[in-house]
Amino acid sequence: MELETQTAGALEQAPAQCGYAFDILTLFPGLFDGLRQESLLGKALQTGVVELATHNFRQWATDRHNTVDDEPFGGGPGMVLKPDVVVRCLREVRQKRPGAKVVLLSPAGRLFKQETAVAWAKLPGLILLCGRYEGFDARVEDEVDEVVSIGDYVLNGGEVAAMVIVEAVGRLLPGVIGNAASLNEESHSTALLEAPHYTRPREFEGRSVPAELLSGNHAEIARWRLRQSLQRTRERRPELLAGLDTRAWSKKDRQWWAEQTGEGPATKARPQRVAPGAPDRGAAAPADEL
Ligand code: 6GU
């Protein structure tokens, strides 16, 4: 009987032990229903590789109206989430998740980046606190490990930001993405933007797939992709090129890049394609490919 129980227990616990847990603390748990059902992450959730649990702050309110917010001291618009309610909820969830990082989502947080996602994918889980209204009582911050923003814009609440983090971290977990190789070459894991991709048909509405990709020559394809990545990055996110390391490049590639950036002997930059409506950065070359 004892042996039987142990064996059954070990089998049942195995997926939970190797799994990853996202705990979302929110006033709107229903917003996460779609995320659960769709996409690769939805499949991982169904197979038990990843767990996603929502916890409604309101269940930790103690008065008969289930009050979760109150007016801000000092005046001003909006309501503030009560620290007692939030902290009760957080402590209960945290107790069940040893090793999980507690993250409060706020536009006033540190920026969430790919490197953050990579680091957090190595943890056993994340506890994500989503605020609405004007935010949390500031004393809640004493109970969290990090305050994080997903970008320089303001959302009505932290829920969509939490979904962004679940997606970014979730896809790095073993068993969530089918093709592990695609994790390495994509944007931000290499600090350059990805080269463009093409599929059939070879010609679409008068625009052809670049000949290099049809050549069957792997070295030529790799060179074309590197150059496309560099041009794209220079055009769309020039700030990412600040720490560019060209030491491992071929002499040819280095020479080509010097020409592109106007540092080489041939200083005429290759005309850059400019996205419609892109801000004029002054140095933008003619958009001859549009
Ligand atoms: Cl984490 N929350 C909210 N409300 N707005 C944001 C954000 C987070 N990140 C960017 N904007």
C-alpha cells in the first residue's frame, strides 16, 4: 500500500517538478482565457509542461463589498489597489511556489528585454502582479523582486504586459517551441534584427524572391542574410549597432560594411529602404526600392 502510494505519487509529481508555473494576480482573470487555449503555449499548458494559474485579488478582500481599491492620499484621479488585499493574495501564492520570482507590472518599471526573458526562463516560475486603476499602493513594492515595464507607452492595466511576458518566457521553455534552432537565429538573440523570410510563390504581384535565396549556395545565403540583417538594423533600430563586433567577419564583409556606413574607401552608402511613415532621421538615403 505504501509502495503503491509512493509510485503513484512520484508519477503524478513528475510533470509538476519539471514544469514551469506562471501565477497571474489580477482583477480580470478572464482576460487570460484566450492565451490558455491558443497557440504553442496553449498546447504546452494542455500537456502540463507549463502551468498558468490566475488569482483574483477580490477573493482576498475581507469586507462585504469585496473592496480592492481606495482613494489616493493627497488627492488626484483614479483609485489605488489596497496593500492589505494585494499582499494577502501574494503571500498565499508565493508560499506555494518556492523559487518563483515576483514581478510587479508597471509603466514605471525597468524595461523587460529578451535577456530578461532568457534569465527568467531558467527559474521554476513567475508570479506576475497586474494592476488596474492608478496602480498599487507603493508599499506593495517592498514585497516584490522586480518592477517591470514592457515599453514606453501606457496601458490601462498590467494584464496585456503579463501576457507579453508569458509569451516571451514561455516560448523559451523546453517543450514549448517545436524547432529549437529557430530560437537562436531570430531577432534579439543575436542583437541584430532578423533577415527577411520568403516562401512560395517565387513571384508575387511582380515582386520576386531574392535570387540569393534560390541559389542553393549556403555560404551565399548566409552572407545575404547577414547583410540584410545589418541593413535592416541600421535602418530601423540604429541604436542596436552601437556595440557591433565585426572581428569574426570575413574581410569582404567588413569592407562591405565600411562602404555601407560610409567609413570605407567607397563612401557612397547603398540606398536604404524607408518604411512609409518612418520618422525622417536626416541621413536616410533615397527610398528607391519602394
Ligand atoms: Cl507593465 N503596465 C502598464 N499599465 N502599462 C505599461 C506597462 C505595464 N508596460 C508598458 N506600459
